[in-house]
Amino acid sequence: MNPIIIRTLKKHGVAFTLLVIFTIISTALITGNTYLEGRLLDSLVYSHRPTLFITFFVLMLEIGILRLFFSFFTSHIQILTKQKTVLELNRKIIFELFKKDTLSILKWSPTTLSSRINDDVTEIVSFFSDTLVKLCSVIVSTITISAYVFSADPKIFIIMIIFLPIYFLIYIVFRPKIYSINLTMKNKQNEYYTTRNDFIGRYIEIKGSGNFSSEKKRLRTVEDGLLKTFVKSFWVRYWMSTSQIVMQLVFQAVFFIVGGLAVLRGNITIGFFSIVLQYFGQLLNSVDQIFGIAIGTEKYHASLTRMKRVFDIAPDENGDRPISSVKTIDISNFNIQMFPEGKKNSKMFYSQDLSCSFENPGLYVISGDNGIGKSTFVP
């Protein structure tokens, strides 16, 4: 990871660390609240003790108030601190571009480069403010639920243990495709938005030159490329989601049969069944989040890969002697040799060598038809 990204994330490291801590506490409170709901249900059905019911009710109310308290801080960090970090990192990277080789930067479309940096920075910061936080929440929830279910009924715990690894296997199967498609989609989106903005920005030029049809065809070609990527993404996510739903249905059916029979036989209470049922739902939600975490992680790696290409642009090279003023720029016999792909022989870009002089002070205009090499000549 680039030092600029590391330093910026470290600057806000305390806030993100507090976010993780508050999220872990909130997750523990949610898990505990589910347990209290089951105990409250048992107090109504079996003990018939009003004081016990009131005790569980008050504890649940206190947990709800604590969750509201921590919710304010987690929301503050995930919204305000996150956006502040994104803006700051965007600014630092843009400033860093001014230390890079000018000609290398000019090869990029300004819209593409700006959009690409913003997208990748957002994904990188989101990994630390959202994805890692979800991961910590899933770990705490899974460990707590597993420990309780195992101590209460090992048979139900074994059923959970059998099914959960299958979910991870689904992710392992789809992981390479997810990463590849996310990387391609990011590039295609940047290309599309750049082409679209260029199409609008050159409104007068396109309308006046009469080449609207060719420009429209170019925009449509880029759009079709993006849509094909969306279609690939849809099918990968669809089959992954379908596999996930099938496993959930099988898991749910087995659990209801085993748990329901245990209640009928009197082996477990209704409250315990309610607790395990809700914990089962939370585990399924954790599995859903694991898929989201997996996709977020792949987006994070894809963004790091793209950002590396920006940071790897060669640094600017300055001369040894400062030039106080420029009186004349002379160009003599200038041309560019091209090597067309798949052809052995080269050819010259301009039909004849260019020779000219630019004197200071002076204002010069280079005019001509589209595609004759004006922009190529100026840098």
C-alpha cells in the first residue's frame, strides 16, 4: 500500500478503532438481547413469576438505550469521518500527481483519472470503515452464538457446524470471478463516463463538424462494453445467491425438524427454541454479511491494484539550471515514427517534417481538421 494512503488512514486510525470497539459492543448487546427475549418467554410460560418477567424486561430496555448511545458514535464515524478521510485522500493524491511526469499524466483523460481516483479512494476507505467493521461484528456474533448453542444443545451446534463451511466453499468457488469482474467493471465504468462527458463537452465541435454519427457509434460501443460487463456480473452474483438460498432452505428445514421435535419431547423449552431460532437467523445474516465482506474485500484489492498504476507513474524530472526566460522556441524537421501493430514496416505520423519557430512575446494558434495531429504536436 502506498505511504500516502497509509499515513492518511493512520491519521484517522483512532476513530476507526473506536468504530470497531463500539460495533463489537453493539453486536454483543444484540446477541444478549436475543437471549433475554427467550428467558422472558420462559418466565411467562413456565415460572409465572411477575418479578422475573419485569427483571428481563428492564434489562432489555437498558440494552436498547445502550444501543442508541453507541449508534450515534458509529454513525458519526461511518458517515462524517469516512467522508472526511475520502476527501483528504483525494486531495493528497491529486497533489501527488503534480510531482509525476507531465507527459505520462497527459496520456490520461482528466475525467477518467479524476473519477478513477475518487472511486478507488472510496473503496479503500470503505474497506476500513465498513468491511472490516462488519467482519469484526460477524466474528463476535458467530463466536458468542456458537458458544451458547454448543453449551445448551450440542446436536443443534453440530448441525450448524456442518452447514457453515459449505457457505465458505461457495465463496471460494466464485471468488476469482468476482475479483476479475469487479476490476473490469471499474475500468469500463470509468471509460464510459469519460466518453459520455467528452461527448457532451465537445457539443459544438461535434455538431459543427458533421461527424455526429461516428461519435454516436463510439459512445454506443463503449456503452455496449459496459453492459456486457454488467451482464457477467449479474450471472455470477445470481448463481452465488441461488447457491446461498438453497443452502439456507436446507439448513432451515433440518433445524426446524430437529428443534421442533425437541420441544415436543420436552427436551428444550419454548424460550430456548426461540433463542436458537433467532440465533439461527443471525447466523444466516452473518453468512450474508460474509459474502458482502468477501465482495468488499475483492473491490478493495481491485482498487489497490488500480491505484498502484497511478502511483507507479514516473516522477517528474527537473533540469539542473533554471531558465529565467524563453525568447524563441525553434522546431526543426519534427515528426513521429509509428509502428502499426502486426506490421513490420514503420511509417511517419505527419506527411512531411514540421519546422517552425515561436517567439516571445507572441500568441499562436494551431488550427486544422480533427485527427491531423494538433494535440500530438503541442506537448
